[in-house]
Amino acid sequence: MESTPAPPLLTPHKMGQFDLSHRVVLAPLTRQRSYGNVPQPHAGVYYAQRATKGGLLIAEATGVSDTAQGYKDAPGVWTKEQIDAWKPVVDAVHAKGALFFCQIWHAGRVSNYKLQPNGQAPISSTDKQVSPQMSADGRLEEFSPPRRLAKDEIPNVVDDFREAARNAIAAVGFDGVEIHGAYSYIIEQFLKDSANDRTDEYGG
């Protein structure tokens, strides 16, 4: 009697240098449980419960700097305190034999004054404000008018992504990073004409 082949989702997959034992991946979801932008011990329990040998997990969107925040209590990876807090979380996932990527992001204009350092305006490619949006829990979210980045400021944001990637892999121990560019965050704000009205080389 012939054996039933394994469903495709449960078959191995080679992803670059990584060998996955199956194709079920934990997708990143913003959980807003990192108080003060610092991951908490319960995150280690949460991610370890979802880790399997040879599986891949992608952590929640993690800010690259103090200007990156768009949601209250989302984690970051730009301070020593944040790095130290991530380490036991990553260790817990690795103890299960899983791979763990850090999703890094900058929300850009999808933010408001109270989430920004010193109550400043969010930064973006534009000074056009995001329209109010209904949140998942039925609240109307409003966003503050952003400040258009000067041309010579843009490389600093690129460096924030570079440093966050180094922190995540070299300092924390993540196996890799994923850059969150979708849902109208700062990278997409530079790529889409609907958000980018610049006339310099950084135009949409």
C-alpha cells in the first residue's frame, strides 16, 4: 500500500542559507505588549509556544529609532535595554530549534505627536497628513501632520535601518531581518506618488 505524501506545507524548503523543515511560517503581527518599547518576558513564552524544530518565525514590527513608532508599546531595537530584553526571547525560540527573524520598520507619517520624541511631528517623505482610520477595535485613529524630511536627513533614516539590522543579528542573535515596507509606512511613503510629492531625486 502506497503511503500518502506529506502535504506541501509540511515538506522541507531551502530558503537561501536556511533549511526549513516545513513551510508554515509565523507571520509578524503588531501586538503592542512591549511596554515603553521594551520587549517583556512574556514575549519569550509567546514566541516559544509557536516555535517548532526547523520552523521560521518573524517577530512583530520592531522600530529602528525613537522616531519610528506608530503604535503604542511596539518594540524597538535601537537601545541597549531593548537589545538586552530581546536576547532571552530569541534564546527561547532557538531552544525549540526554530529560526527567528526580526521585522524592522519605521512608521513614518502613520504616527502622532504623543508617540514621537519630545512631541515632535512624525517624519515622512511629505507633509501630507494621513486620513483618520478605523482601528481593529473600533476606535477612530487620528494621525498628526508629518514633517517632510530634508534631503540631507534621509541618509540618517537609512542608517537607522542599517544599525537596527546589525543590532538584531549581531547583538541580539536573530537569524535575519525582514524590512517592513508595506501598509504605507516610511519606505512606501517614498515609493508611492499618493504619498510622495517631492521634486528632488527622492520623489515618487
